[in-house]
Amino acid sequence: MKKKQWWRAMRTVLCVTVLSATTLGCSENKVVTRPEPPAVQITAPQVMTETANAKDILKRMAEFLAKTPQFSVNLIDNYDVIQKSGQKIEFGESRKITISRPNGLRVDLEESSGEKHTVLYDGKDITVFNPSQNVYAQTAKPGGIDEAVMYFLKDLRMRLPLAALLLSRFPAEIESRTQSLDYVEKTVIDGISTHHLAGRTETVDYQVWIAEGAQPLPLRIVLTYKNAEGQPEFRAQFSDWNLAPKVQDAQFTFTPSEGARKIAFQAQLSTIAAAGTENPEQTGGQK
């Protein structure tokens, strides 16, 4: 299956618009249509109240995450890959994300194929380690989590699904991208009373389920890439939120294992290759 090829094409969309597509500043308000008519018809004042509540719920969720100094969470992700035949094939991965602001980020990932990867940031270096092949890539990037994440996505062109959730500027990101927002219903996920919201951006239709109460955490997210061929979806289920994890600096610092081999990020290789082509005298004329 052409799994990796699709990810390269969708990398920036998945990493940056995922839940940057979720928020305030809505320019369009309407009621989401249920599969069957409700037993009790909703009045216009109720519709306006629910729409206003949707904005408030998203704002609270974004600000809550942005202001939480430490947290860890587990995710199960599933995503569609459109085949040449037009058929959708689902792939998946599990992730554990650990944040310790302002400088600590760790992502442990296992693909459905069994392949594992670890992404680390300690305030100084970004490291990606593949234990299956015992290789790692590392580059310096001081400045904090926000700067490291954006550099990881835009300059290194690596994928980090739902990256916006990790940023301290998450509220501003989602504010600027959401074009419309609707309150769908109140429902229950894993025994937790949850608000189900639906929104739209220029390129993505999204749904997000946010826990009701003092800790408005996202519990589920669905993204539909409406402008892509076949309209593939990305789905994420959150579990085991911990807002006071026991973390140590060593969790975010990479120590190479015995025999580990250092390699360059692909984006860096492309830059080196381009420079070598433009200035062959610097490499003795070799390309």
C-alpha cells in the first residue's frame, strides 16, 4: 500500500491544520442535521445559545491546554490512504505524548506495522530516533517547544499529527483558521459527559469531542480532508490524560544506544545536495 507516499503529501496538512481547524471567530452559524428528526424541536433561541456555547467550549479547551505546564496523554490514531483503485485503506498508530513546558517534549510512536519512533526535545536539540534500525537524526533548535515544533514541521518537513495542541499559542492558531462552528450534541465517551462540536476550515472539516467540566480536554477528533481526492479522514482517540505527570529532564534528552548511527534529516540532505550542485568547487567538483 502506498502509505508513506500519502503521508509525505499530507504531512504539512496533518501537522499544522489538525485542530488549528478548531475554534472561535466563526463567520457562519448553523445547526447540524441529525440522522433522524429530534423528538423535541429546537427553537431559535436555543440554537443561538448552543452556537455561543460552542465558541466558549473551544476557547476554554484551547486555553486550558496552552496554560497547562505539564501533561501526558495516550492516543490511538487511524487514517485513510487512498489507493490507485480509489479504495480507502485504513492504517493506524499509537502515541504517547509528554509535555513539560517550556522545554520538554517527548512523543513515543508505534505504527500498526510495528515500526517505532521517538521524538525528543530538551530545549536545545530536536532528536528523532528509530530503535528498529538503531539510527537517529538530531539538530539544534533552542527557543522552546513552540519554536521547535514549528521548525520540525516547516523546515524539517516532518510529520507530527495534532501538533497545534502542543503549542502555547494554540488558542490564536485555532481562532485564525476556523470559518464556521456548530454545536452537535452532548454525548458520553468512556463514561465522561462530552460536548460534540463540528467546524470547518478552508481545507478541513473537523469534529471534536470535549469533556464537560473543570478540565475541558479533547477526547476524540475526526478530520476530513474535503479538498483531497477521496476525502480521506484522520481519527484520534485520547485516553489516560495526566495533568501532573512525574517527569525528569532525562526523559527529554537523547542518549545514543550502543552502535546507534547518526543520520541527517531528509530535508537537510536536500539542502546539502542543492548547495553541492550550485557550488561544486566546495566538494571537489563531486555531486
